[in-house]
Amino acid sequence: MSATPGTPGAGDRDRDDRAGRYGVVAVVPGDPLLAPLLQGLHREYAERYGPAIGADEMAEHPVADFTAPSGGIVLLVADGCTVAGGAFRRHDDATAELKRVWTAPSHRRRGLSRRVLAELEQRAAAAGYRRIRLTTGNRQPEAEALYLAAGYERLPGVARVYPGGVHDVAFEKRLG
């Protein structure tokens, strides 16, 4: 599951981009700048899906999966604080998988998730991937809307079913 990205608002996005407020930083596991993203995701998953599902999701895909040369982690940082980010990893030789897309609640609706997606797509293409896949939980309608607006196509069927009526929704996008 990906975490809840903010739905972009064109006016906010334009203002923030012109001001150059958000710097893009590539990090590796263990970097202190990564901690707010991981903690925020854990809280988000626990609130939306329950503590067990949230913990399972974070443990199933350890941060070490997202290292070069087959993956990467990108953060947006403002005033030294992590406010958004995401990661990609190898799914197969031609396909990257996006995970951990997140925006801090106080920074949502500014187009940051779109900026994270664009950065991850660019880096995945540079790593040789031709398409991207991802899943998000069915209790994250704003994430689904973001991915559809960014050109991702919903894949048929349900990727995975969890207890309590929770399931993943899968998306894919061709790069280039």
C-alpha cells in the first residue's frame, strides 16, 4: 500500500514551486531525514487499516529494498524537515514498483505528491525501467485519484485482500 498523498491544488503548487521551497533529496536507508516519512506512514496505515495491517505492510517491504542500483528513495525537504517522499524498487527487469509515497498532513494539497511521483518516474526510467506498478489501499481514495490523474491505469482485479474488507488496488504506467 502507498500512503495518502495530498491532492494537488494548482495555485498552491505554482506558488511553492516558484518560491523553490522544497528541495529534492535522494537518501539511503538509515538517513535521519527518512525517519519522518517512515513514522508518518506507520501512523497513516495504523489509522486507516488498523495496527496489524499497518505493521505488516511496513515489515513486508523493508527500506533496504529501495537501494541503488535497482531502487531509490526520494524526499522533499523544506527548512531541513522531510515533508514528502517516496521510493521505488525492482519488480522485474522492465518494471519498477513504487512504495512509500507520503506527504506530511500539514503539507498536503500543494502538489507535492505529484512532484514526488515525477521524480520517482524520472529516476526509475534512468535506472532502465520501462513501466511502473504500484498498489494502494482501498481506504485511500485520494491516492487513487492522484495516480489516475498522473496517467496511471487501474489494473483489473484485486491485488491482495486483507481482513476487514481491506484490499489493494493496483495501478501501472508506461514510462517514456
